[in-house]
Amino acid sequence: MTESTTPAFDPALTGSADDGIFAIPTTLEDARLVFIPVPWEVTTSYGNGASQGPQAILQASPQLDLYQRDLPNHYEKGFHLLPFSPDIIHINNLAKPLAKAVQEELESRGSLNARPDLVGVRDGINDASHQLNSLVYEQCRVLDEQGKLFALIGGDHSSPLGQIHYLCDKYQGDFGVLHIDAHLDLRDAYQGFAFSHASIMRNVMALEPAPARLVQVAIRDFSEEECAFAAGDARIAVFYDEDIKEQLYGGTPFAALVAEIIAALPANVYVSFDIDGLKPNLCPHTGTPVAGGLEFEQARFLIKALVQSGRRIIGFDLCEVCPNPLDGGDEWDGNVGARILFLLASWMMESQQNPG
């Protein structure tokens, strides 16, 4: 047995982001759970900043106390953040202003008929997004072959398609997706972008093989077409935010609602967590905030109950964390993002003892 190369770590001391995610010095070799950063926001359609989410989470993460009363110290098995991919950064920086030109033309004219040159630009954006998906898929394959668990930090919500695709191939679709979000994300090639952040779950359910189930929670912003699509697909269960709140106001315990959500999921679960699934005061600078949503403790309770039900988390993503564009010293969004990341990572590790 080789000796560990991870430096000794005293959780009572406060480190810095230079030491690693959550200020924990780790190496890829010794880590059990590896985070893939994807600084990507090419197709964002409202606010900007999602590509800075992984860095914002990293910078705020040393502020966390790592002790949790109901869990072992799973971080001691190694949480490691991969270096930021220069290829992904390069493609994002090239493609984003081109996508904006397409979006502005659609907003002003409703079509690209007057600008046929932008049709080629749009197709190029789709090619760039496909390239991103391939890069992420390959990162997942390499990590899996190394025996690592892995999760993804976006970026906008289109970021994890390559990871979910890899897991679909690995498990042959034998898992469910727990999707926490303000939006259904079931649009068909939104704004002409095949891999739009608003189309991620449409694309996920079109994979072959696709996940067996998609369970969507805290949804409160959607189109009529998306609602019809969800209602017409027996694989999809939607727990709309207004329905959750009406049941809570009528006296139904939140624990009973969570039990219903979890019952719709199979033994293996992938968690896709868009930070705007939370109330906007917890993520004020996310790209598409929507009034309503989950409290932080409701999200924590849901993830904890998921694992305590005997289900196993096979992977997850955390997307759409955006720092304050007007104040670089404001770490609130990154702080909340880091806490959700630590919660997801810790409960994913805890779930590995479940049979799945």
C-alpha cells in the first residue's frame, strides 16, 4: 500500500481557496470524489455570470465549517476540484458573444430571415456546445476508469449534459434524475440553440438510453408547450412549486411531500441542482431568478431524506451560481453555492453504502 500524498489537514484551522475546495489540500490521486468545473454560459438568455460560478464557489468555500452533526466527515476521503479546462474557457469566450448576436436579432425581429449569416453562426454555436458535451463526457470516462466518483460544477444548466450522457451509457438508463429548479428546462432548441440551458432536460430525456425517470421539484416558470410535454411523458413527474406551497399551507407536512417526491424515483438517482430552485434571496444574482422556491433547509431535508430512503446518488451537478457583478467582495451567492455543494457531496458519499 502506498502512503497517502495528501497533506495533513486540521479542520479547526481556516485555510484559503489556494489550498483547494473547502480549503482542504487534496490530490487527484487520493480523492474519492472529484468535482469537474465547467465555466460555461454560451446560451444564457437573461442574466450573465454563470461561467464564473465554479470560481465563486471555490473562493467562498473556505468559509464553511465542515462538521455536520448527522454525517461522518466524508471530506476526509477526499474532495478534489479539477483544474479549470483552458479548452472550455476558450470555447466559451469565443462562442458567447456570437450567441448574443443571434439572441439580439431574434429579440428585435423574431427570426433570422434578415440575417442569413447568423444561421451559420447559430449552427456554429450548436457545434461548440456539442464539443463541450464531448469534453465533459471524456472527463467523466477517465475519472470513472480511475475509480473516482465525480460531480459537476457549472456553468449554466446546459453544462452537465455530457456527464448525464456518460452515466446513461454506464447504467443503461437505470436511474432517475431529481431535478431541482425554478424552470422545467424542457424547451425544444430554445432560441435555435440545440443545447440551450433551457433545453437541458428535454435533451436528457432524448438520450438513448435515457434515464428511467425525471422528477422535477420547485418548478414555477415554464411555457405551455413545456407543461404539455411533461404531462405527455409518463417518465416525467413534476412537483410544481405552487402545488407544494398550497399543500403546505393546507397543513400537509413537508416530510409527507418529500416522501411522495422520493417515491417517484428509482434506487439510483442523479441530482441536477439549479441554484434558482432556491428562493431568490439565497441566490440573488443567478441568471434567471424566479420568486418562490425552496428554503435552504428544505433542500437539505430533501437530499438527506433521499439518501436515508436507501437510494444511492450516482452523480450530481450544481449550476447557475453567479457572483455579484457589481461587487467582487460580495461572496453571498458563492457561499450558498459552496454550502449546497458540500451538502450534495457529503450525502452522495453517505449514499454509497446503499445498494442502489
